[in-house]
Amino acid sequence: MVKKQLIMEKALELFAKQGFEATSVQQITDQCGISKGAFYLSFKSKDELIIALIDQFMEQIFTDIDHVVRTKKDKNNLLFEYYYVSFQSFKQHTDFANILMKEYNQSLNEKLILKLHYFDKLINTTILSMIERIYGKKVEHTKYDLLYCIKGFTRMYSELFLYQKLPLDIDLLCQSLVEKTNLLAKGMSLPFLKAEHMELSLFQLQGEVTKEQIVLLIEEKAKEIEDSIEKESLLLLKEQVIDQTYSRAIIKGLLENIRNYPHCKWVAYLLERYFKL
């Protein structure tokens, strides 16, 4: 295992048991069996490590959701798929989600909070595109309220994974939420949220990621991955960003090679946007 990945995995185990503040760099290095010097070659500080973990956590959840919304052809089943992937992703990362919920107000500095807000805005954009695709002009005046309802359902019911020890029927949960959402979409007539307010507060993001930034990100990720088909695919995709010579079909195939690899999901998302796939 690459050292940076090892540090992140062992740190996550300690954070889950002790929390962010109670876990020291010394404890992390002891758990990894490495020196403090080796730690600081990968991360400048514990805060930088926490940011990397939040990035990984949010990137994996967002990219799973975004991929379903963009690629699901049957819009009649799209809402169910959205809820299902959301809860499955949340379930897979319950330990880290639990830490964030417990320590959000205590440990996270401004930079970390801005990270969470950035991903929240990305999710807003994805959910809104799903709403417009499913309901069209029927919810033109209430779509922002519906967006908040869908996010609220996801957050509220996600607490079941944190606080309930009993096994949950995710299929039934998603069917129930689809029914509730459809009723709201059909029945809402008095919007509270207005378009002129929402465009700025919910969706304003920084500029597009540049070609140079994508190349640098690919190079960083390639260093973190041991020799594998994912690493080879990443390097080939880097060549295509610099000078595209492959067909779209080949690029799609290379993206599929990396898309489900946890440490490459965000790169895959950026590349899909870059190549307009």
C-alpha cells in the first residue's frame, strides 16, 4: 500500500475511535509504523490530513450520485436510483460521517467548512438537473423547494445509519421516499425559495478546472497508486488531456477503468466534464 493511503486509512481508524482533536500525529505514525518525518512528507499537518479525508469522503459520495444522475437513461426510475446510491454511499462511509457530525462545530476550521460548502453546491446542481429531467415544467416554480426537500429527506434518513443498530431495508426506504417526493412535486403550489436568490446562494461555484490543473491532479494521483490497470489508464488519460488522439469510445473505456477506484473517482468526474462525455 502507498504510504499516503496507509496514513489516511490508519488515521481514519483512530479518528473514529477518539475524534479529530484527541488524535495526535504521533499516534497516527505509531499506528502506521512510520516516523513523523515520513508523515510530514505526505501531509504538512494534521489539518491537511483531515482535509484530504473530507475530500475523499465527499468526492466518493458526490461522484457516485452524479454518475447515476447523468447516465441513468430511464427517468422513471431515476429518483429511486438517486436515493439508493446516496444511502449506499453513506452506509459505506458511516464511520467518517459520524465523526463529521460529532465534531463539525468543534474541530473544523474555515477551510474545512468551505470544502463542505463547495461539495454541497455541486450536489445542489446535480439534484436540480435531476428534478428538471424528471418533472420538467410542472415544477418550474417550486423546483428549489423540492431540491431542499430531497436533500432534507436524504440527511434525515441518513441518521438511521448512524444511530440505529438494526438492519435497514434500503429498497423499501427508497421506494417510500420516491412516493413522498412525487407527492410533494405534484402538490406544492406555494414556493418559498425564489430563483433570483437561489442562483447565487446555492449554485455559485469557482471557475472551471483548467487543463493544467487536471494534468497536475492526474500526476499526483498516479504517484499515490501502485502499478495497476488504474494507474496505466490514468497516465493514458493524462496524454489525452494534453493531446487528444483517442476516440471518445476509448476514452470512455479508460474512464470506466478508474471510475470505481476510490482514489480516482474525482479525477474521473473532472475528466468526464473535460471531455464532455
